[in-house]
Amino acid sequence: MENEIVLRQFEEIEQKVEKLIERCKSLEAENSQLINEIERLEQELQEKADTEKRLIDEKAFIRSKIDKLLARLEKISEI
């Protein structure tokens, strides 16, 4: 009788351990997916930051060209 109780308790513990192992595997898989998603988003963010910097530089270059052209026009109109 007492042996049956002990055996049942061991079976319950074994089932709980198996569930914990399954849960750990599930969480590891989810964690791996989240890490991949973070890496993808970080790469996407870096690409957008690079594009933004390029556009800012391009805008500054265009503004510089316009300012030079306006200065030349002012000199011409002064003559």
C-alpha cells in the first residue's frame, strides 16, 4: 500500500518534470524566434538610419548648391 503511494508520487513527479522539460523546450524555441526577430528589426532600423543620413547629407548638398547659385545670381544682378 505504502509502495503504491510512493510509486504514484514518483509518477506524478515524473509527469511534472516532463511537462517542465516540454515547457523549457517551447520557451527556448520562442526565445530563438524572438532573438531572430530582434536581429531582423535591428538590421532594418540600421538600414533606415543609413538611408536617413544619406538623405540628410543629400539635402545639405542640394541646399549648398542652391545657396551658391543664389549668391551668383545676386552678383549678376548687382552688375
